[in-house]
Amino acid sequence: MLIRTKQFLERFRFNLWIMLILTSFTSFSTFAQSEKINGIIFDKTTQIGLEGTIIKNITKNKYTTSKADGSFSITGNIGDLIEFKHIGYLTIQAKAESNQAKYYLESTSEQLAEHITLGTRSVKRVTTSTSVPVDVIKYSQIAFTSARTDIVTNLNYSVPSFNYNKQTGSDGADHMEVGTLRGLGPDQTLVLLNGKRQHPTAFVALFGTRGRANSGVDLSLIPSSMVETIEVLRDGASAQYGSDAIAGVINIILKKNSNWNVVVGSSAYYDNKFNSNLNNDNNQYLQTKSPLDGLNVNLSVNNGWDLGKRGGFINVDFEYVNQDKTFRQAGANDLPENPYRRGFGDASASSQSLFYNLELPASKVHETLKFYSFGGGTTKTSDAYAYSRNWYPYDIEGGATGRFPRTLSGDLFFDPSIMRSTKDGETIYFNPHIKTVVTDLSEVVGFKGETKSNWAWDLSSTLGYNDFHFFTEKSYNASNVGSITPNNFDAGGFNFTQFTNNFDISKSFGKEDQAGNFNLAFGAEARFEQYQLYNGEPLSYSRIPNDFGLAGGSQGFPGFLLKDNLTATRNNLAVYADIEWNPFKKWQLDFAMRGENYSDFGPVSTFKIASLLELSKIVNLRGSASTGFRAPSLQQINFQNTITSFAGGMLTEARIANNNDPLARLAGIPKLKQETSINFSFGVALKPIKNLTITVDFYQIILKDRIVLSGLYSASSEGLPPALIEGIQNANASTVQFFTNAINTTSRGVDIVADYFVSFGKNNNLKILLAGNIQNLTIDKINVPANLSGNQSLVNTFFTTREQAFLKASAPNSKFNLNVDYNIRKVGFGIKLTQFGEVVTQGYGSDANNYDGNNPVVPSDADENVLVPDQYVYSPKVVLDFYFKWKISNVVSFFTGVDNVLNAHPDFTVNPLAKGWAYNGESGGAWESVQMGYNGRRIFSKLILTF
């Protein structure tokens, strides 16, 4: 693995040297130019500077682009003819009359003038003139006004149909940030970077987490300081973009600006109700000494340089983020003591990223030909507490004590550097650390241009790599009797490589927005993928024979076994065609078709039809119908894991069998195939008054053959086929489970967005944004194989009611955002109200009743003979954020504020009638991982330097 990583790093360093050489050459050329014209370009309506305006000195044939505040500098003299071009605005030409002159561009549309590239291969589309709903977000507007430092959490509070649950107590899922659209899985949303497919993480979610059995793109590995704009397509788009686009597409557009941007920020949580240091009289919990925790420090440096004289550029970004742990526990008056997660809270994480974005026109002879390249690398180290290990002196023969190191005589081998004791002497405990090191690299290179006959073309190659490596610290292999070392283990991991090649070509016929206008696009894609799983060091997974029945492997996270090693590859080839046609001036029709062929499961085809009808200047109608698909990932097909344990005097193994394992065939689990969908949407875009835009979009997604992780089966499960029982016994497995195309679901919902902007003069404006999502997911069918249908108990085990509840809990039944932003001259302030709707999950139940995960129940506090549902209802909650901003000078800006001002928390993970059964959920804590989070109030400040 180290050799593979080294090769990728060497490739990245080579490209970085090339960038630096180009930058140095261009900087020297620019320095040699002496005569300059300076000015500022503004939006005529809002009086706000326009970043990214293409400025051409027609007289001298020189190019540049405007900076973040609209300012620019271009070679030339007073009197030269200057052209200003910005997508979504009328192009103007004016003579340069003086330095520092001001120029104004007027919007080309009375509608919202947000240019988009997602969901269309035509140009100059705006958000309300597209046939499907697209959110266009200027990222700095949401990133600077909260403590949140990563893309996924900012989207969670900005796009209601986007969903994210910060995980805890779920192994590797604690260490990554993946989001979803419209309540579907993380891998059912396609993520693009500058319009090119972004590779997913090598990790596949398993235990204690939403999105179980899914892999997605870890958005925390893309530096947020490099992001200019995010486009969110809320509609199925497999026919346009291929696999994973069932729920929609997120396109992250990188910065192109040519000025310095330095951001220094810090934040911390101040939860004066549930911080562990407020609820730790018996020393039963881990805690910080300060009332503040979760300290976050972030630094980013971004700069761009013009390359040549024809609009070329390079933008380079460095970002560093360090996040400390949080510690949360309920008070003694709220819930009983929590012995399961004494270190309950968010993991700590530290990441470093270096990214770039480059575009270079070829020459005067080939003025439309451009070379482009972008990408970078991120390393992220994260540290989370696993479930606590407890030694009860009065119960030294209990199963939990089998996880502690022992002396040769069988006594506890106390380790003061790791173990702690409660003040009452009742318990000795330790908390293993699960640590991950993630290495993520991406690189895109390509050429684009236009032929003499106006065919636009784009040829590109995209390489992505993700390595997810587990380590366990402050842990033991208890079976290593007579020793308390080692305490740190290499537990192994997995990596994923994706290599994608695209060729796209398009041409418009006729005049834009006129009857008969016709845009034709077609292309091809070839993709190669590789997945590798590698074992940990022997002591991380092995059990040394001993006389005390002590567990083997590293506590917290046992390593991957040597027999789990594998390498799997596949490739696919795709072709597509895309047509946008205006049969009449006010009516647009879109058609898309795509065919793909995968080497491991065969061909698949999809189509899409969409339409936009402009009824008047006030009302637009739009709708779409499409089929979609998601190819089973190599992670889902090939992941396997074996956890060795000691039970009933025998060494046994709990096993996740991959899809190629003979046990899967004995269980009747077929080869994994693609998930398929049928998507429908219908919406209306309104502009009832000036500066107010309202969109309402209804949708339905019928999804078949969704891949999930089955329940646990053992050789003692009654009704299993004899051959399967024999196979489980021969594998010496205590339990076995599988990835399988198990369920059909239907998602229905509505997205609502109302956007109002009004200017009261120069630098005095008000913006109000209301956005909401109401959704419902139903499970239509569970496809249980015949070999696992011998009795009702086996059928129930296949996909239990608890698993069904967690599938539905990926998103609340509603979410609404209200953002109010007011600016007057150099200061501004804003409030954000986010309402998270109801979520319902289920616990494990009690072992004396139905511990099988189906309609679990537990004894009530009032009478242990009265059973109540082990069900957790998280009622709707509202989170209030406040921020203040001050533009101190043209160079310095300051932001400060408080997220979750009122210190709101989710309801406790318990049935109020059975508080004695608290902590019986997936997280092992007082709260589950619901979207609003459990950390409470967060204070932040940010200093931004732009020059």
C-alpha cells in the first residue's frame, strides 16, 4: 500500500512542479508589461462587484478576469476599446476613459440570473429557465456565515432536500462525511468536480450508521476554501451522467479568481447542559476540563495568477482544518449512568489539502483550443472512541472482562496509562481508540475547443484514488496473556481507484430562446475501477490460545484477516445522446439516452424526457420523466470481513461474506445487479413580483433492487437449508450476513424555494430565502431468497423492522430553512432558522424478549412485566443561527456568530416509559445521529483577507 501511495504522491508532485514552472514564467511575462488600465465592474441592479467577468482589451487583444470584488487590471492605454462579458449579463463595450473607472452590467433575464451548467449541455441557462430544479449556491455566502467548515454540513443547513447525519459509534463512518439527496442512499447521488465524475470513498458503511451497505463521496476531502459555486440538480439524471445519479447530481465548481484569499477561523461548542464535565461526579465519563470543547481551527490560503494574455489562469489552494473531540452525556436527572459509551461524542480530525485549478488557451492560431487541469490531494487523520470496556470486580467471570489483559495467573493486568476507575470503585474501564488515516488524490486533465463549424468538444481523463486505513490505539489483544502491550495496532484497510475518460461534443443550431433552436450533444465514457482490501498486522486479528477464554484481536476494531485480502477490477463503456429543442419560442423539450456495459454484470440503458413551458413572464411549468440506475459498487460486491470471537468454549467467527462467496450461493443470494429507478417530477417557477422567485417541485422516485446488508444467520437458525447450515459450520462462523438486492422503495416529496432580494441603494440590501422539503419513503417489497424463507422468523431476520426504520431515518419527514441577510454599507447581519422534522428509529429490544430486531420491546420502568416498544421518536426541532459581518477595509473582513443560539438538542434515544433501557440504540449514547446533531451551541469567528 505504501508503494501505491508513493506512486500517486510522486505523480501529484510532478504536476505541481509543472504548475509552478508555468506560474513563474507567466509571472515574469506579466511583470514585463508596464501600462495598465484599472477599474471595477458591478451588477447594475445590486451594485455588487462581479467576480469572473471576462475582460478583453479589443485594441490590444489582451484578456483578464475580474477579482472577487469586481476589480480588474488589464494591459492597455486610455482610449482603448474594452469588452466586458459575463454569463447571464448583457455584453458591453466601452472606451477606457480613466483608471479606477466603474462599469455596470445588466442582467439578461428578469428572472434569477444564476448561470448553470448542471442538467444541460446547452449554455446560458438560468435556474428558473431549466426544465428540472437546480440550486445554485455561491459557497462563500454560506461558508463564512457559520462555524461549519466542510461542504457537507454547510449543504445540510442550506439545501433542505440534502441530508446528512454526523455519525458516532459506527466504526469508519465516524471518520467521513457523506450526504444524500431526497432521503435516498449516499451512493445514489452523483458528485461532480468541475463537471467531471468524482470518485467515491473506498469505505462501505456497515454498523451503527445511516446509509448502511452504501459508499459515497466523502465531501470533507474536497477543501471548502477552493469552492466557488455548488450546483445541486434535484432530479434523476442517469441518462445524462450515468450511474449514481438516481436522486440527483451535485456539481462542485472550483475557484478561478486571480487574487489572494486568506481565511483564519476558529470555533468551539459551548453546551452548558450536556457537556460531560457537567455530568461526571463519579468519574464515569471522559471529559474536557473546559466548558468549551470541539475546538476547530482552520486556515486556508488561496491565490490565482493569470497565465498568458488570453484569459488563462491557475488557482492554487491550501487548507488546514483541525477539529477536537466533543463529549456529551445526559445528566443524572435525565437518564441513568451510561456504561456503554463513556467517551460519547464526535471524533477528532485533522486534514491538509492542496488543490489547483488551471486553464490555458493554446495560441492565437487556435484561439478556441484550451488545455485544462485540476485536482489535488488530501490527507485526513481521525480519532474516535469505540464502545467502553468495563471490568466489574464483582463479576470477573462476565463476558466483558474477557476483553481486559490478564496476568499469567489470570488477574487483571491494570494499566494506569489507559485504564480508569470510577470514584465509587465499582468499575474499571478503558476506551479503545479507532483511528483512520485517509489518503485521497484526484487529477483531471483535458482539452476543449470549438471547430470552425461551431462544434464544441471536450476530451478529458480523470484519475481518483482513496485509501482508508484503520489503526487501533490504547487497546489490547486480551488473548496475549501476561502482557499489556502492544497498545497500538495496524488493522488494515482498503483502497479504491477510478480512471475515467470522456469525450463530449455539442452544437447549437438556430438562435437561443427562439422557435426551432436545437442543441445536440453526444459522447462516450470509458471507466476502469479497482478495489483492494488488505489485512492488518497479525496481533490485530489473531487469538492466541489461552486458559481464560479471552478475546483475540485488537479491542475497538479487530483487524482484517489475511484471508480477507483481495483485489477486484472492472471496466465499463458508455455512450449517450442529449437533445434540447425549442419547437416554439416559449416551449423547451429535452431528450437524453444513455447505454452502458459493465464487465461484471452487463448492459443497462436509460432515458429521460423533460419539458419547460413559459406560460407568461410570471409562470413557468416544468416536468420530467426518466429511468435511472446505479451499478453495484466494487465495495459492495467484494467487501468481506471476519471478526473472531470466543463463545461457548469454541473459537468462532462472525462473517460478512462477499457476493462471490460460496456461502452467498448456498443462501440463495444472487449475483448483485444494478439498482433501477423510475423518476417523475412536476414543478412550477413563479415570479409574482420583481426580485421574488418561487419554485415548487413535486417528485416521485420508484426504486427497485436496492442493495442492503442482510440480517444475521447462524447454523442454529431453524429452517435453513442443510447445505447452508453445513457451509456455515465448515466456515466455523457464528453468524453470516450478505450484501443483496433486497428491497423496493418509493420516495415522494415536494421541494419549495422562495428567494427575495431587494436593494435600497449602494451596498444596502436585504435577501430572504425560504426553502423546504417534505418527503416520505415507503418500503414496497422485501425480496427474500427462497433459501432464507423456511419460516417467518427467517423472513423477519432478512431485513428487520429496526433496519427498515433506519433506512427511513436517513432524512426527516420535513426540513425548512429560513435565511434573512441584511447589509448596510460595510456591516451586515443575518439569522438562519432550520426546522428538522420528525425521525423515528428502533432499538435492540431486550434479550429476554425479541432481541431479533423485529418490533423490539423492553420492560417499562413502572412494571417490568409490562412491555413497551423500544422505539425512539425524535420530535421536530428548530435550530437558530446568528451571524455578524464587518468589511473593515477593502482587504480585511470579519465574521462572527453563534450556531444553535438556543442550545437545542434532539430528544433522548429512549422510550420515556422505559428510561432504564436508555443507550439501547445504535450509537450507544443519549442521542442517535440525527441531522441536527447533539453538540449544542457553537461560537465562531473568521478573519478574511482579500488582496
